Amino acid sequence: KGFYDPERPPVELTPAIVENIHHQGGTILGSSRGGFDLEKIIDFIKKKNIKQLYVIGGDGTHRGAFIIHEGCMERGMNVAVAGIPKTIDNDVDHIDRSFGFQSAVEAAQDAIRSAKTEATCNLPNGIGIVKLMGRSAGFIAAYATLGSGDVDLCLVPEVPIILDGKLGCLPHLYKRVKEKGFAVVVVAEGAGEDILGTSAETDASGNKKLPAIGEFMKKATEEFFKKKGETATVKYIDPSYMVRSVPANAADSLYCMQLAQNAVHGAMFGFTGFSVGLCKDKMVYLPIPELCATSPRMMNNRGRTYERLLAQTRQPNTVPHQLHTI
């Protein structure tokens, strides 16, 4: 909407204005969901005589950027459109990581530490549950779990949830509480659709609304302990936007500078309809259609990251067995 909303006029970015913004969280430009109108956007680009357009965001934002690129090409407009991948979910495919991911993982540590403190201090059978962002991919939850070392159960969208039985997460949680006196759970917001169902409702951007997996796990845990004649003291923490709104850490600040410089270099060279990112620790240019074709990416539930997570949390592996045919 920033292209055409009269209540959101363009912001001229001078050196004085941007001098200290890298120390702040969020965005000085503002952001909103929905409202994409190609004709109005093209009219704005023409009116302002824009020759270089830099679009910052995840795979959905990149898809919109490519539509703008195609619109400019069809009209014979000499405009370089460059994408810069920024999403804490880390679900833009092909690149090593997206800007903001490492800062979000770092910020999530505070929530996990708080959950552990609550779990250890509240009796009997203290359990702390933390819900983290991760709509279709559990990268934040998994990496925050690995970086913490305090988590006993991590639930991600890529792996089905089994509540009871031999592979059940609730018996595992009960066992950990009995061994240690407490337990810590991390759950990604997109986990649990296999047991709670998929919503038909969508937000302004067309994203489906997610089931309340955090509240569900809190209730399920309390009921499981109750069936055993015991009481579970469950504390639920939802840091959500606190994780997303923190200032970039040192690693992300450096990465952002590299992304910005290389995006400008590409646009100045004459490229358009491209994005920039790290691939195998090398800064590269990627055609936006290739970037979006397999995005949003998901964590490999048979890969090293998830295997490390299983080894650390000791939770049951509920990844379905692969069927091999001869």
C-alpha cells in the first residue's frame, strides 16, 4: 500500500535519516498485509521516475516483486527490480539463511530461559511451554532448541505430532518430569495441523490461519497428568512478535550490509527480476522465479538438524517410515 496510500507518503531516505536505523528493531517504512495493486504500483513508479526498486521480504514479497518486474518489462519501462530476502522463518529456498533468522533464534533464548525458570520454580511437576514463530517451517524452533540445550520436547510443522502411546510426546514429557522434576517444551506455531486440522480462513495476504497449538498442548499436558492422578503446573509463554521485533544482532547486521551492497551492485549492472543471498557461503544472484518455485522451504525431517534435535531432547521420532519398493 505504500506505493499508493495517500496516508502513507513516500519516505526520502537521506544519510541522516538512516544513520542509526540499524540499531533499531522493526522498520521505519512500516509494513502491511495485502493491498497489492499492480496498476497503481506501476503508475507510482512512472510518476516518480523510479529506475531501481528494492523489495525486502520473504517468498510472498518476492512473488509480488517479480509481478512488478514483469509489469515494467511489458510496458517497456527501464526499471531494475531487486529482491532482498528477509524473513525470520528462514523459509526462502536455495539460500543458506535469510536476514533476521539468527537474531530471532537469539531472541528466542530469553523465552526458553524464562520457561525453564518457571518450570523449575513452580511445583508440582513444573512444565514451561514456549510457542515460537514458524508457519510452515520449524527452523526457529529447532535452532532455538539446539542453541538452548534446556528443551525436552520440540514440535515442528514438518513432523506429525503423536500425543500418546509408544511414540507419544506426552508420555515422553511425563518421563522427563519424573527424571528431572520439570520439563521445557518448544512448539512452532505451524505444528499440529495433523491433529487440529487445517483452517479454511485466511488473512489479508491469503495465508491460512493456524490452529492454537500452544494452548492445545498446555491443555493436553494438564489432562494427561490428571489421568495419572497428578497435577502438572504448566506455564505457557508466547513471545511471538517480541522475537521478530528485536534489533539485528552482529551476524545479521553484517549479512544485511552484504545483501544491500550486492543488491545495489546487481541493479547498477543492469540485472532485474533477481534476488541476492548466501549460497554455500558465497554471495550470489538468483532469478526470483527460481527462488520462489520451491519456497517456502521446509526443514528436512530426515536431515542432520532434526537428528541432532532428537539426540538432544531424547524425544520419540515420529517421522513416518519411508516405503521402499523393488
